Amino acid sequence: MEEKQRHTILVVDDEEPIRNMVHQMLEIFGYKCLCAADASEARLFLQNDTIHLVLCDINMPGESGLELIKYVIEQYPDIATVMVTGVDDPGVAEDAIRIGAYDYIIKPFDHREMLIGITNALRRRQLEQDNRIYRVGLESLVKERTAALQQSEARLRAIFDAAEHVAFILAGGTGPEGPVIEFSPGAERLLGYRAEEVLGKPMALLKLPSIEGVCQNNYTGHGRPDAKSSEATFIRKNGEQVSVLSTIYPLFSPARTLTAVLYVAIDISERKRAERDLEASMGRLREALGGTIEAIARIMETRDPYTAGHEQRVAKLAVAIATEMGLASDRIEGLKMASMIHDLGKVSIPVAILSKPGRISPIEFELIKTHAAAGYEILKDIKFPWPIATMVLQHHERLDGSGYPHGIRGDCILLEARILGVADVVEAMSSHRPYRPALGTEAALSEVESKKGTIYDKEVVEACLRLFRKRGFKFTHAS
């Protein structure tokens, strides 16, 4: 926590809710956070405050995020930059990375990925600053030496001796039997061996991950040899495991034969522990959120006992359809929560209308139709990780614009809302209502099948039909 408190992050986004959410989350995790609504306000912070990282939206009124990041990179090279956008466009990502941004994050935020991205960007910034310091020192050493061999030895030794947080291991040979020919102070601290214990010994003694892929590297002499980077687990001398970010550099002779392998390892145990703690915390928060949503659904059922279980059955079918379509688990979780409270807006409708037997009058039906917008108004200011309020608002919209409340069409309707709409219709037609008996599941399936591609999303309907007719899906009604 002490390390994070030294880092100041400037959040630049023209949407105040986004700035507030990111500000709150970063403060919780120990960062100092400054917020700017546009590029001109951000420039003032850059001039007057010590900034370590800029988290910047791409699409903003006036000067764009890309232009601001170019300015930061040119004028403040020690500041890390991370771009944020609401559009998953590989071209935009490529532009952001090409101008020098450290990372690229898509809205809506996955909080864990954003925190990991910020942590990695700050760590990379620190490493680059360290490398610049090392480079200046090494250039001075090179100038002081006259012999190329002395220059190379002094450079390597200076790096090894200065490596406080990074461990360097230079192993010769083409396999685990090759001897260790250099072992830095950083390597001693990381692995727990003294240099005299390992120098000249087979590198298998260190129990490092396999370097087979690197050893088989067929270097042609054109360009730089490929380095292999990955997260790995090293085994310390005392048997303890330590998580590292390891990069393996193959070293080739002028004759293009592999002569040695250089290990560069950074201890990321603390980061991994923080990731696990964050994941556990997020899991607890999601469980609490799910329990709250379910409680709201149960409260709603007490007002409308004739549709008891409707929300749960719609949620079950919507989740099954989304799974059949191959949606990501995170999107399915958001869809489930929206389904559980999709009729929340009916709290604004008199119980006498909801439980009225017999035909509903046109005026009463118009009143019932307001429940989608009413539910949206209740939910819109809650900072869910998913667009739940919009799903609730759109679950009665239809592809041809015949739905309500706004009559939007086609892809303007969220996919989750299209799934929820089909699940809602099938469940409602299959179940008893005060104003009519149950029409049956087959009648409900025939209804959506006959109108797929026109009123209901074709892929959603086909997934629904497969569930019932091939997978054996059934509703479970309370007795």
C-alpha cells in the first residue's frame, strides 16, 4: 500500500459518472487520483502536479485522447499512459499503442483487468526509468574502457551488481546440463543460492522452467533473436515457490550458434497475491449483489402473486439461451441479474391491475407498458458492472420497431435485451395469467418461431428452440 500511495493517477474522461467510478476505485486501492473532464483541464494538472500515470478516454469533445497522449509522451516521457475507449476497435488500439500508450482498456470496465493494467503500466514505467539510468551509467563505462572485451565485462558486471529487484541468470549450453556461468546478486536473493554453490554446476540444479523452446531457436542472423517471456514459478533453495515474470534471451555467437541463455526474472509474488485477494473480494461483492437482486425479485412477487416465479423462470431460460449462443460468462451473469428484476418497474402499477381477472382495457395496458421505463429510472443510477438498466428498458423492444417504450430497431437493441425479450414471451405464454389460462410451451415456441428475424432475433429464437426441442429444457412451476 505504501508504494501505491506514492503514485498519482490522472483520469481524463468527459463522462462524470466514469470519472467518479474510477476515482473511487483507485482511491480504495491506495492510489492518489486526479480527474479532468477534457484535455485542457488535464494539461493544467500536468503542469502543476506530479503525475505518474494518465488514464485517458480516446473519444472526447475538443482535443481527442490520442492527441493528448501524444502531447504527454512528447512533453512528459516519464509519465505512463493507458488509453480507454467504449469501442472495441483493433484499429484504434493499434493507433494508441503505436504512439506509445502502455495499454488499452475497453469500456465497460472489468475492474480487475483495469487495476492489473494500471499496476503493469506503473511497473513498466519504473523499469524503463531504471533502464535509462543503467544505460547512462553503462555508456559512461564504455567510454572509459578502450578494449571491447573490458567494455563488455564492465557493462555486464555493473548491471548484475545494480540489480536490486531483478534477477539475472546467465546459463551456458543448450539444455539442462549446461553449466551456470554467471549468477547475479539479484539471483542470489531471489533463489536463495549463493553464487559459489551454482557456478559451474548444471543449470538443472536451479529447477528452472524448461528452456527447450529457446534452445531450439533457429537464429538466421537477421534481426534480433526472439525472447520468450511468460509468468513462471521458480523453486527456491528451501523449497518455497516464488512467482516471477521471466524473460529468456538466447545468446548467439557470430557463427549463429546458441552459446548461452540469459534469464531476466522479476518477483511478482506480491502482485499475484494482490490479484488473488482482489479476485476473492470481487467474488464476495458479486455474491452480495446477486443476493440483493434475488431479494428484490422476491419482494416484487409479493405484490403480484399470480406471476410468482416468473422472474426466476425467465432468468433461467435467458441464461440457457445465452449459454447456447456462446456468450461470455461475465455477460451471462449480467443478463441473469437483469432478468431477475426485468419487471421491477411494475411496482409503480396498481396491484388491482396486475391481478385483474379477465381482459385488460387499452388504458390499463398502456399503464402496464410504462413498467419498462419505470424500471430503468429506478436502476439507471446504480453502478452495475453491466448495462442492467438498459436491458430492463429494452426487454419489450422488437426488431421491427413495434416494441416499447421507444420503438427502437435491430442492433440498436442490446443483444442481452433481445435474449431477455424472447425468454419473457415464451415464459409468459407458457404460464397462467389472471386474464387467461396458460397457452402452453409449444404455442409459445410457435409464436417466436413464426416471427424470428422480423420481431424477434433469429439467432436467439433458434437457440431457444434447440433448448426445448433438442436439449430437453423445461420450465419448473411451483405447485
